[in-house]
Amino acid sequence: MNWRLVAIPVTIIPILIIAIQFDIKIDDILAIGLFPFVGAICAMMIKLGLQGVKFAYITKKYLGNPDSFFKLVGVRVGSEFIKFTTPMFIGAEFVVIYYLKKKGIELSKATWIALVDIVTEVLAAGLLSMLAGIIALLNGAFVVGIVILATSISITSLWMVMFFLSSKHTFQVPNILETLVKKLGKEKGTKIINQTNSWMEETCTMIRENIQTPETKKIFTISFLLSLVSWIFYGISFMIIAMGTSYIINIFDSIMAVMGANAIGNLPITIGGSGLAEFGIVAYLNNLNPFDFSISKDIVAWDAVIGWRIATYYVPIVVTWLLLVKLALSKISKPQAT
């Protein structure tokens, strides 16, 4: 976990480069005003909170009451810290699996819950990002539109295909990787492969048993809708920040710009999409000239973009870190067998 604490300062580097390149001063950021900052932070906290509510809902539907509702919400929100400090926003699912396993839940069940959570999240984000990409193409921003569509379609398709294929086929560790691990790890490597294959087989069986049930279809639908609303709040956060500048943007355009930027930020280039998300918003809103990052008076100002990033990334990263350490990684007592 310590390396992620080092990763946080690294994410600031693109912000500093942007600030120096376009002569953005602290006063420019502060000029946005307290209320837009607070409003954008609140919108982001609602987004994270809805993710937590969704996870708690899924968990309680399948497991009953392994923990309190608010504890489950806090754990899921805390897990977002891992996504904030890794490329392509991945890793939160491992935290919730770890947490549920520590609570005494079978690994396959914990994995199933994490999969329902992440797949509905990816599907909702993917559909909104694809819409943003289509709109970019219609507006003549071909490079931006193609990048958004290529990224969002690839990631969404990968998760959906793997999820539904798992209900038809039992996956195992690829033979090449299995041979390599066993050769390098000897007995320990063999043990790791056997445990991994067993986990994958149990998880595929769990998916197969649950995916077609009426209860799962209901849970999946409600979880997807919660994810959709949470991403909408994320999109609204930029509109709120923009209110503190001279740039006016409506709710729909704000959501599309943010989701387009989110898709670009998913490119595995920087930690937490730092730099990519900021340039993604400007490129999306510039429409016809995605490589012209000199801001005219009619285009969103860089101070609004940086302010939005501070409100929706750097503030939440502190909150999620505290929840991660306090809840997800704290000592957990397994329920006593009766």
C-alpha cells in the first residue's frame, strides 16, 4: 500500500505541467469560488455514496447481513482509493473480495458479488461514454470520438464477454502461464496454480447458478440503474465547477464531456488518468480541433478543468484513503459459528 502513497504525488505532475504551460495561478483556481468547489465535491461524494449503496444492496441480497449497511457502504467507497491510484481505474474489486473473505464469506461468493458490482459499473459508464463518443463524431471531432469509442467499447465488451462466458465455460489458468509458474515456483507454484484454478472453477459455477435467476436479473437491473445515476452525478460535478467561471455548460453536455474524459482517462498511460482526463474534457469541448489546447473565450477555461479535477479526484482520494484504512483494511472478526 505504501507505493500508492508515493503514487499520489506523481498524479500531481500533469496538473503542474498544465498550470505552467497555460499560466494557471493559484488565484485563478481560487477565483472559481467556495460554493462551486463545495457543490462539485458534494456531487462527487454522492457519486461515491451511490456506489457504496449499490454494493451494500448487492451484498445484503445475496448474503443477508454480514455487516451493517453503512459499514458496507464505507468499505466500497474506501475501495475507490485503489482505483484512483492505478491505471485504467481498476483494483477496487479486489478490496471488497478481500474484505468479504475476511468476514468469513466463501471466496467464490465474494467474487460473484464483486463481479455484479463492477460489471454494472462498467456497463453504465461504457454506455454513457459511447454516447459521448458518438456525439463527438457527429460534431466533427473524429480523433476524440474514435478514441472515446475505441476505449469504452473495448473495456465494456471485455468485461461483459468475460462475465457471460463464465456462465457457459469454466476458465482455468492458461497452460503457458501454468507451466511457467510451476517451473519457477516449484511446489509453491503448483499450490498457487491449484488454488487459482479451484477459485476460478468455483466462481464460474457460482455465476452459472445465479446469472439466469429472476432474483439476479432484478438485482442486476437495480444495480445498473444505481450505477447510471452515480455516473450522472459525476458528470454534473463539472457543470457546478463551471458555474464559478464565465463558461456556461448544460447538464447533458457536462455529463457527456466528463464521460468522454473518463473514457480517455481509462487509457493505461497515467495513474488515475491524471492529465488524460483534463485534456480529455478540453479536447471533447473543442469539438473540431481536438489538438488545439489554447483556450479561447468561448471554450472552457483551464482553471475550471483543474478545479474540477481537484474537487473530484484529489479531495475524494483523501476521503477514500481514510475509509480504506479505517474500514476495509482494519482487523475484522469473523462471525462465530453457532
